[in-house]
Amino acid sequence: MNSQSRLNRSKSILPILDWLPKYRRELLGGDINAGIIVTIVLIPQAMAYAMLAGLPPQIGLYSCVLPITLYAVFGSSRTLAVGPVGLVSLIVGSTIIEMDLLGQQQALAVAVTLACMSGVLLLLMRILRLGSVINFISHPVLSGFTSAAAVLIILSQLKHLLGLETPRTVHLPEAFTNITAHLSEINLTTAILGVSSIGVMLFLRSDYLRKLGELKLSTRALDIISRTGPLIIVSSGIIIVWWLALDKNANVNIVGAIPAGLPSLSIPSIDIALVRELFPTAFIIATVGYLESVSVAKALATQKRQKIDADQELLAHGVSNLGASISGGFPTAGGFGRSMVNYDSGANTPMASIITAILMSVALLFLTPLFYFLPHSILAAIIIVSVSALIDYRAFKHAWLYDKADALALLVTFIMVLTLGVEVGILTGACLSIGIYLHRSSKPHVAVIGRVGNSEHFRNIDRFEVKTCQHVIAMRIDENLYFSNTNFLEDTIINLIAENQQARHLVIVCSSVNMIDASALEALDTIVDRLRHAGVTVHLAEIKGPVMDRLKNSPFLQRLQPGQVFLSTHEAMKRLGCS
Amino acid sequence: MNSQSRLNRSKSILPILDWLPKYRRELLGGDINAGIIVTIVLIPQAMAYAMLAGLPPQIGLYSCVLPITLYAVFGSSRTLAVGPVGLVSLIVGSTIIEMDLLGQQQALAVAVTLACMSGVLLLLMRILRLGSVINFISHPVLSGFTSAAAVLIILSQLKHLLGLETPRTVHLPEAFTNITAHLSEINLTTAILGVSSIGVMLFLRSDYLRKLGELKLSTRALDIISRTGPLIIVSSGIIIVWWLALDKNANVNIVGAIPAGLPSLSIPSIDIALVRELFPTAFIIATVGYLESVSVAKALATQKRQKIDADQELLAHGVSNLGASISGGFPTAGGFGRSMVNYDSGANTPMASIITAILMSVALLFLTPLFYFLPHSILAAIIIVSVSALIDYRAFKHAWLYDKADALALLVTFIMVLTLGVEVGILTGACLSIGIYLHRSSKPHVAVIGRVGNSEHFRNIDRFEVKTCQHVIAMRIDENLYFSNTNFLEDTIINLIAENQQARHLVIVCSSVNMIDASALEALDTIVDRLRHAGVTVHLAEIKGPVMDRLKNSPFLQRLQPGQVFLSTHEAMKRLGCS
């Protein structure tokens, strides 16, 4: 390998080698601006998502230093902002609840193990080139899952928002009864702090402010104000609680002491029994986190005509999660809202993320005492506002209009996630999508075709006025031939021949067949053989290049004889005496 | 509903109403002949398969009266011979072993419950129109399963063949060590009876006899002799054991007393806990039994240009299994060998099966004492000879030549069935087939196409000398667009646009797209939107009729504007100024 190709190889594994040497000073302004704004958004979010996952607030902050830095080195996206995200935090949290762990220490071990396992799984997917596993989750299923997860997240935060002392749960009916049963025990001061925070954030995002803006402020200033909503409510919340000593006078739950200092790095000690138990969860975290990250990265890249390398993203998120694990954090991914903030604030390169990571370290070293009086209800308000955007009512309506079966998959996933939990829900949904697809392609569109006038064109005899012959049947199959439809294929052909007792030739037109698998090949072989006994010769026409290449590797074409392979239907019909 | 359509409806649910009124006397000869020969084959087979399933011999005989009669009434095949079959008996047997049941009574309860459950499952599949579930098992997986099951069956019979007293097992390594460890305890008389029976049956089927036949006997007489092999060895075995009192003198295991009389009919008492435990097994029995039956029925029907109605077969086998259950039998299916015998012996209609059922009743009423001295080793010999035909070495070779991934699925299923049992094996295999298909269609063939000379034809720019324009890219996708390849689609298009910075229009050519699901529609929508921000307009061309019909139900075509839908690629390129 010469030095040039070695360099290119390094660049493709370490994209930082590509952008850093070319870094120009004029890019720095945007990157610094974005780095600062993302940090402001990230600090409260990271603590809030740690609370959602059932972990102490500093764990959320720990998950922001090394993972962000590693993604900046390995990631193929220029503007993706990684860190704790809602869906993944929910899954971590519900696992911790369901495992019925005794103490904080065990919960931390589960979180670190999950980060390590999802990192390893992503790297394995990269090495084994199995990244396409993520493709098995269809959009409607993902949409049902996301909406249901958002509902669960909001429900799980209501107790913090209202200051209730109910047990944690991940099941909708239980969460519901818990809250209604304890509604009288509401902590009014906590609830006012939480609900008014939601009000402030919604106001800052609303069109009201925009209308105000038309009078005095520039759009850019407005954008910055709406983004700093969490900062405003966090700082005013801290000041109010501290000033009025609400933690003592009104029993408002506060974050309390956060240990200062950077996370200490250590190889996590992994318990094999725990690994086995957590395997399905880790797999779902890896898949869901990667899916969210890649779709956000793609959305941002396309706007600037940049590339996203899906394989490189597996590597980057794998390394990033391992980084979270060794720095005592929980699984991370690329978040939608935060990445949009990064992009909109002018991030040009991953340098913005490196600046965010540095600022997060500064915060961990010096600013943690500031958060002592931060009330839980304000963190809950931040989570609720940020995940409420994930509830997508219209997805069901759109799916229903276009495709009832897909809409059904969405609805079933939504209901299953709410009632039986995230894992069962998403697995059921994925199986359902696959089942629907296989079922649908198991009964493909098949048309008996005939000649249009005296032309060389052939069309469906049921839709067009066409000419046919009694002794030759031409049949077009509009689907790949594979195991799911071999039975249908056999049935259709048997019935076709039974209905046309004069037929002596059958031409199977493969213009829409992109693949013939081993099952279908065997079925074709059987059909050829059986029809031979029934006095009918089978021919093929319009086979595509790649399909033909494979057929040549099998004895099928010999066994087809005296049946032939024709380039066009026209040629087949002419040669078989039907012109 | 008028009386004519009511009659047609009845005929489609009860095919006997179609063939019986038209029954002509000249059909009777063939039917009687076939009925007698099938009975001769069936009696020893039914007892042997009951032994394989770990049940008393009469249970096998019970499973031949009502199920056969019911299939004759409801079945759409004219010549399928139902009854106990090897694969299903093996699954019943291995379930009974694995459940570690204490007595015969419990084993019987499991068998009857399985028959009832698979009957109900088949009827449910009929009602819910879910017959296509069986399509999810690909041919290579089925082939791997069948071969491995045959190996397991043969291994399970070796102890009976050689007169060993080893515990029953369904796992290959255990069965192997059991036999080798006890090989010294072989019962020589039993082994000689068994092995010589295999020799006689193989000789009667061999070409040797055929060569002899060229000298003296007609082919027809030879066919009958080869088919009566089991009858010959059973009767001579009984006579030898009785004459020499081998059961007492040489400790040869014999069938012993079989209770005479027809099975008493009763609604099986079903235990809910047992039903839940047996659910996966019952599902596999229903699926595998139905698969075998339908493929045999199709093979026979095609030769006479008769029809097979897959939905009606669900009903017929469902009813037939319920019949087995209420007459105290175990699950049944259409057997390959026996149906071939039925067909070759001249069966014209299901009347042949009705005759078989009557003769089986006669045997149960009067002939059971005759089988008292029948040695187990001869039953084992019959099973071994009949299932050895199921081991298909060439299937792997064929699959390997044509498609390495399918061959791998076959091999994995084979190994999993042998080592982990039939259920885990076939489920793994089915998941593997589905995974392979989804993986394959997740990275479809995509070609950027250009104009061939001045023609209206467009071809892959990598394979042909074609003309292109800088500002218009035409891309053909050779696959259905669905959730498994939406990510690939997005990636491909992002990269294509990133590589062609001058492009202003993208034409997606859908001539090979037979389906666009909701995920793919959403992905297309996202692509259109993102490319609009990047200054590229997306157009579609050559959309198929059924795909277009669905697209019209969605807001996509409006959102595509100013992008257009063109009938042909030629038209698209001309209108976009690239001609």
C-alpha cells in the first residue's frame, strides 16, 4: 500500500483527518457560536434525560464529554450533535425499573453495561456488514414506537412535574392509576414551577413571539431567544428556589449536590449474566439510537449536499457508546432537536462539537454547584416540551390513506408499546411489518397478456382489447420470485393450465422479476416438469441481466429444454406460431 | 341466494357434492384396486408411525378411519392419501419425550390435544385467510429440515431395529452415544429380523427385480410386488416369530395385544395449560403437515390437469385433524409415498380413500389379533426404508451452485434440527430465510441510465455507451421500494446528488417497481423535500398501473410538484431539455 492510499484509508476511517487539515479560520466563528448554544441547550437536557433513565444528573453530563469528542473524530456527519436522547433514555429507564434493582449502584452498572454492549453491537454490525438490520423496522412501526414512547416519557415525568411520590412504572395503565390515585397529594409549589416552565418554553417557541418580532426584533435574535428557553427557566428556577428556600419551606424536590470534576475513565467491569439478560435491550438501544442518528444526519447532510456514510456511522456511534461506557455514562445517540440547533447556529464542522465537549468539561469542573437548587419539576418540564414534538398524530392518518396494513402496523406498535412496554412493542411491530410485506408479495399481480393489434406490445387481457392464441399462454408476473410466492406461482399456473385445456405452450414473462431465489427456482423446475407430463412446454421471456447471470449457474436452463428463453414476448409468440 | 348459487357454494366447501353425483361405474375398478393396495401399505405404516410418535400401535390405526373419510368429503385433491406421516409423527414423538411424561395416558392426551390444536389452527388460518403463513418456509429450509428429520427418525428406530434398551432421545449426539455405548447389548435375533427386512424391501424396490422382470413378469405385476414389500415382511415376520416363539425364546420385542374395535368418538378434554405449552409445536405440526400435503396434492393434480384449492385444503386438513382428535388419534397429513401408491394403483376419485377407510375399519374390528407377534424391529425397518428417501444430499449441492445464502440457510437448519431439535431448527431456518431475503432486497440494483444513440432506449451508463446530460440524472431502481431499502434509497440519492453538483433534475425510473409501501413513500417524500432545498427537482417515470393507483390516494403527487410524473424516460428527458 503506498502512502497516498494509506492516507485515503485513514481518512475514510477517521473523517477528522479529512476536515481538520483543511480547517480555515473563517469557519471558526460559526463553530464557536454553535458550540456555545448547543452547550446551553445540552446541560439541562443531559440532566433531565439522566433523570428519565433513573440515574443521577452527573451521569447525563458524563455522557456528553467523551462520546461527543469521539463522534467528532469518527463521525461522517458534519453537524450531528450526539449525547443523551429521549428514546434511548426511556429504554434504559424502563429496563432499570423492570429489573427491580435495589440501589443506585446497580442501576449505574446496568447503564454502563448497556452503553458498552450497544457500542460493541454497533461495531459488530459494522464488521459483519449487518448494518441493514436497522432496515427491518419500517417507518410506520418506528412512528408508532416514537409516539408511544413520547407518551410514556411524558407520563413518567408527570410525577416530577407535579411533585408526586408515586412509584416509577413503564406501563401506561399503571402509570395512569398511580397518578390519578395520588392526585390529591400534589405539591402545589412544585407543580406551579413545572407548569409555568412549560408555559414559558411554549411561549418562547410560539408564533406570538414571532409576531412581536415583526415589530422590533430580528429573526435571528428571536431564534436565539426561543432556543435559550431552557436556560431561562433553569436559571430563574434556581434563583427562585434558592431565594425563597422552597426546598425546605415547600418540600420542592431539587437536584442537590452534583459531584464536581470530570468522569474518571475505567474499563467497565462486565457481568456475563447481566450481559445475557440485557442482550435484547442493548440490541434495541443500538438499533433505535442508530436509526435516529442516521436519519437526523441524513436530513442535515442533504441540505448542504454533503455525504453520509452509513457504515462509518455504525463505527462512529459504536466508538462513541464505548466512550460513554468507559466514562461512566449511559448510551448516547444523535438527537434531532439538538442537531437542528447546532446546524442552525452555524456549525460548519465537527469543531463545533469539540467546543461543546470542552465547555461541558468546564461545566463539570466548575459549574455543578450552581445546579444544587434546580428543581426536578423544571427538568421534567424540559423533557415534556422536547418530547411532545415526537407525538405524530398525522403519521397514522397518512399511513391509513395510503396503506391500511401499514397503518395497522403503526397502531398495533403504538398500543403494544404503551401496554406491554417498549421492547415487546417494537419487536411485535417489526415482525408485523415483515409479515405484512411477505404476505403482500406472496400474492403478486399476475396478468395473462395478449398482443395489442399488430404491434409488438403485449398487455393484460383483462384490461385491454388484445389478441391471444389457444395453444400459447403468455403470463407476466409482477414480482420477485422467492419463497413467499412459490406456492401462489404453482397454484396460478396449475389453474391456468386446467382452465386452458388446449394450451401447449406457456410463456412466463419476467420483465418485472428482479430476483429468483432457490425456492422459486425449484418451484419453476417442478412446474416445468409437471407441465411436461401434462403436454405443455414452458418458456421464459424478458429475463433481466442479473437474473440470467444466476440462472446460468444452475442446471435449470438445460432442464427447461425443449422450452426456450426468448429475449422478448414478441419473439416468443412469433416463434411459437402465435403472431 | 338462489338454489344454483347455493349449490355451487356447497360444492366449493364440500367437493364430494361435485364428484359423487357424477360418479360412473367404470371409475369403481380403479378406486377399489387403489383402496385395497393403500390399505395394505397403510396398516403396517400406521402402526410404525405410532411407535415413532411414542404411542400404542392402535392409535396409528385410529388415525386412519375418520381423518381419511373426512378428507374424502372435504379435500380438493382427487388422489391424496392422508393418515399418519413421518415428519409429523417425529414432532409428536419428540414433544412427548421432551415433556418427560410419566405414563401412556399423558402421552395420549398430548397426541390428541396436538391433533385438535393443529386442526383448529388450520381452520383459523382458513377463516383469517392466513394460509400464506406456510409460504414463510423456504424450500432450502424445508429441505434441510426434512433431511435432518429423516436422520433423526432413522436414529430413533435403530434401537428397535437392533433390540437395544436405550432411553429415547431426540438429539443427535445423545442418540449416537446411547447406541454406541449399548452396542454390545444388541439382541441378535431382533437385529437379524430387522436388517433382513430392510434387505428384502430394498431388493423388491431395486433394479435387480426389474431386470428379472424383463425376462418373465409384466411391469404392472412387478410394481405390485414392490409395493407389497411391507406386507410380505410383516406377514413372514409374524409367522416366524410365532412359529419359533422368538418372543419367549429370544426376547424379541413384539407388538402384543392390540385392543380390537373401532375408536370410540369423544370430544377431547382440553387442558388450557397444556394448550399454551403445546402452542408452538401445534403450529409447526399444522404448518409442516399442510405444506407436505399441499405439495403432494399439487404434484398429483398437475399430471391430470386437475385443480388444487389451497384454501379448501386448509379446511379439509383442519377438519381431518379434528376428526383424528375426536377418534383418539394423532395429527395426520397427506403422505407422499402413500399418495403415489394411490395414484399409481388407479385411484380416480376420493372413493378410493373411502374404500381404504372401510377396509381399515374391518382391520380394526377383526384383524388386530393377527399382529400380536409382529416384532418391533420389522416396524422399525419399514420406517427406516420409507424415510430414507427423504434424505436429499443433492438439494444442498444445487442450492450452493445457485445461491450460497440459500444453501447456508439449508445447512444451518439441518444442523440446528439435528442438534437443538425440530422446533428450534425450523424456526431458526425460517427466520434466516426471511433475513436473507430482506437483506438482499435492502441493497437493490440501481443504475444511472443514459440514452442509447438517438433512440428512445435508455441503458445503464456503466454497461453501455450512452449519452447523458449534466443537469438531469436518470436513475432506474430494480426492486420494490419498501422499508428494507428506504435507507439504501436515501443514501444512494444523497450520494448521487453530492457527486453531481451540476444536477438540477433527478428522474427516478420505476419500471421495475411493483410496490411502494408507506415507508418508501415517506422516504420519497423526504427525498423530494430535501433535494428541493438543495436546488434539485425530483421527477418520476414509468410508474406501473397498480403502483400509480395507490399513489393517487396520497398527497405525495401534489407535494412532488413542480416535479412531474412522466410516462416514459424518453418523454422525461425530452421535456427536461436533455435530448
